[in-house]
Amino acid sequence: MKHITIQGLRLEYRDYPATAANRPTLMLLHEGLGSVGMWRHFPEKLAAHTACRVIVWSRAGYGGSEPYPEARTERYMHREGEEMLPALVAALGIEKPILIGHSDGGSIALICAGARPELPLAVAVIAPHEFVEAETLAGIRAARKVWDETDWPQKLARHHQDAPRVFSDWNDCWLSPAFRDWNIEDYLPRITCPLLAIQGEDDEYATMRQIDVIAEKVPGTALLKLPKCGHSPHRDQEAVVLDALAAFVSRASGS
């Protein structure tokens, strides 16, 4: 594990080196309860599959990264996409990375690509959100029940220094009245790079409308809809997702 300070916060990250020349750098953005460790072996498999350098980090407050001192607001993903991610890219000296985000991480990647269209070479999103759906809220309420009634707190604590705060920040924010009108669709028409959107047909947190709207607003978007697949396609159908990402990286980088 390595560490880097971004806007005064010490963040943890891992850096898997490229195994071929002239390959783009891939940056993995985790979901709302994720961290470096919760990607498991996916980053190294992605590096091997693409021969690219792969960087994965825990956002502020996740994993072993320092938290923000202030409380989370409904614009927490905007902060990550418009401020923290560009600052991290600059601090690491990366030019034109390919952003690959899951769930919240996908939303953050879209915000970044819309706010800073010159920054990414391409974007791939896995089960992203652009707006709040009834299905999303139902899934998050169900997650609260699982949290309260099972050993999930102990399991999540293996991957975070402050698992209760990680869970409450995510759960409370998404269920708050202030978050009902959260929407990032305005960022989509400003995206100019190649875009791949992946979603499982059995996603417990969203309908397929989440990626259909991306295709409607970003011409040329490639969609991959996976049957018998939930909210984590990179775990439910790892081989399919690795192949799709490898092909997308090759197209986007012209290799």
C-alpha cells in the first residue's frame, strides 16, 4: 500500500505497473461502501488482462484514508469528481487516464468527465447512478436492515478504519430528503470521450434507465446489459467484464 496527500488528506492507494509500453493508465473508482481492499483481486486481474498500469485508491474516509473533518453533504460526489479526482490525477502525474468507476465511483467518473472533458482518455462505468430512483431507495433501506440484523458491520470493518461512519455516511445521505433531487444528467452532454456503460439486469439498486439515459445524452456510448447479474457485475460476471473492459481500452487507446 502506498500513500499520497491530496488537499491535506492522506489517502491510501495501490499502483499496479503496466506490462507493455504505450498503454494508458486505468484508474478504478470504488462504490459507496468500497475501498482498495474491497476490489479484492480485480485490479491485478485487470492489469494482467490489459497490460495497463492500474491505480486504485480509497477515497477520503474509506479504507485507511483520512476522512473529511466536516459532515457529508448531498454534493459529496461532485466534490470527488470536480476536485479530488483531478487533484489526484495531477499529483500522480498521469496524462489522459481511463476512468473506470463502480456505482458511486461511476457517478464520480461521469461528473469528472463532464466537468473536465479534457482530463480522461475514456470512461467506463459499472452500475452508475445519474438520478435517484425508487428502486435505489428501496435497496438502500434494505441494506440498513441487513446492517442492523447481521454481522455486516464486522465484515465491513475488515476493510475500513471507521466502518460505522462509512455506512452511515452512505445510507443516511442517500435516504435524506435533501438527496431526493440529486441528479447529474446535466454533466452527460459535456462528455466528449469514448464511454462504456455496464449494468446487470438484476441490479438491486437501479433500473436499466440509469445507463439508457447515458446513451441518449452521450452519442456513441457503448452499452453492455448483463442478464443474471446484480449491482456488482465485476464480481457477478468477472470474466465478461474483464473482456469488455480490455476491448474498450484497446479501442479507446487505438491499440
